[in-house]
Amino acid sequence: MGSSFSLKTTERITMTTSPFQPIDSGIVPRRQLASGALIPAIGLGTFGSDHVKPDDIAAAVGTAIRGGYRLIDCAACYGNEAQIGAVFASMFGRDINRSELFVISKLWNDQHKPADVAKAARRSLRDLHLDYLNAYLVHWPFPNTHAPGARPDDRDPNSRPYIHEEYMETWAAMEKLVDEGLVCHIGTSNMTIPKLNLLLRDARIAPEMNEMELHPCFQQEELFQYCLDHGIQPIGFSPIGSPDRPDRDKTPDDFSDIAMPEILAIAQAHQIHPAVVCVKWAYQRGQIPIPFSVKPSSFMSNLAAVCADPLTPEEMASIRAVERNSRLIKGQVFCWPGSDSWLDLWDVDGTIPGQFGYATKGKNS
């Protein structure tokens, strides 16, 4: 259920604002991937939750880069890579060199066939005006799609459960992108421990990152630690709880991270917005947060959050206690015929369900 703590408290906590002040990208922390490559410890997300215009997102990307951001998280299905690419093209060689920027894109679900993987990657490269991607992720482990602006009860009749053999065919095509120099690193998104176990067992090139929902009310401790233990860098989407997420992903039982009393108390102590507390926690915990915003005051506050005024150990422990197992991006639009619960997507009992969900478990390994 949602927190009953008054949001009026949030409204009383304000940040000191000033004219746009860039941050030296050299002071922004970086993390080391399993290969030894470095990646910025915070990035800018570009999913506009179906309601922010592509041109507005692209403009924010340009402002963020000028402000010191060096990690931009993109995806073909966000519908804005061409607009972002035009901004990149206008900035390379003037405001920034290509080598300074770490760009992630993602393979959408309707492009999982091996013959389609390279085509999709080349399309993203063309749209983004790049000759290589720093990282390319498989967006979801299912070839299940939905239309833009889908309703909660929309379903693709051709959807099906996770089939490991098919996923490995997709992954082999991803590995070829690395071989060909089109992609530097490959990774996963919206995965689970059972699926990652199979992938790590069978992959020639292991994933170096996993993009996953991570925020104080949904910390995914077991999966988070699994990734760290296996050399997979967690990248956390919805790090402040995604208050502007699509309506299809909202339910009455969801918690609001920025309304939790512990978060509000820390925000008051540091005189920062509760959202910034969530970003600080994410960075100090070890994940790479990729908060989305088109407001310079917001995304620059997020960038500054990882550069100074760290949370105390006591504050970090306090946020650990905020955990409510409150998954916000449930993915129910990806359920397949025979599955009647979004829980089937997430392997909640440690096994991978088959065609009829947990009523009948398939043999996926």
C-alpha cells in the first residue's frame, strides 16, 4: 500500500536554485566494468513515459551533456533516438568528443530473431549518428511486444514465456556485434537470477551490465548482490520511484519513495529534495542510477548528488529499512496466453514458469 505520510512535507523541502551551472565531468565518479572499461556512475535516462515529446527529451540530452553528463541511456522503443542523434551530431567535435560519451541502447522485443539483431543495432547507430555503441542491452528476455501507450490489460496474442534456446540465439547475435566492433559491451535488462544463471552458463561473452528497477522501496537485494558477485554492473532505472511512469504501471498498492518518512527526514537534514536523496543512496550503494528528467534544475541536482555531500552510514542504513518489495514496472503487458499474473515474468519462486505460468512449469533449461 502507499505511504500515508503527507506529501506537504515534501513540498516544504526545497533546493537552493541558481542559474545553470555546469559540473566538470572530470569530477563525476566512474565505475569499472568486468572488462576494465570505465563507465560514469550516473546517467541520464531518456524514456519519457509515453508523454514527453522526443524533441524535448533530445533538448534535455544536449543540455545535460553541456552540464557534465557523460552517460546517456537510450533505447529504440523509446521513439526518440533520431532526435537524440541529431543533438549528438551537432555537438561532436564542438561541445564534446565522441570518445568522452558512453551511450547505451537496447534491442527491442520484436527484434530478437538472430537475423534482426544486427539490423536493429545498425538502425540505432544510424539514428543516433554513431559508428559504435558503448553498450547494447537486450531490453526484455521475451520477444513479447506492446503498442505505444498500451493499456494495463493489453496483450500480444503471440507472446510466449522465456525460452532459453531462443534467447541464446539472440545472445549469440549480440556477441557478433562485439566481434564486429559495432558494440563495445553487451548486457541484459529486466532479467532474473534463474535466467542469468542459464545465460552465464552458456554465453561466450558474459553480460557486463544488467539494467533493473532499483529504488529505496524496491531494492532487489538478492539480484543486486548476484550481479555484483558475477561481475555484472547493476544499472538502476526508476531510481526515485518513477512518479511519472505510464498509467498502466500504476496500482493502488504502490509505495512512493519520495514520500517515505525516512527519505523525507534525510532530505530535511541535507536541505535537498527527497528525489536527490534517492539518487545519492543509489550511487553510494553501488548501482548506476539513470534518472529521467527534462528539467535542468532536476537533472543537474541529480548529477551534483554523486559528487558531494554523501549520506552517512546511519542514513544509508535507514534507507535500507525503507524496502517494501514495491515493484512499479510490473510488465503485465508482456504476459502470454496461459499466464494470468505479472509475477510469471519475474521467476518469483526461483524457477522459470512455462506456458501456463506457475500452474505448469515448463522445461526451459
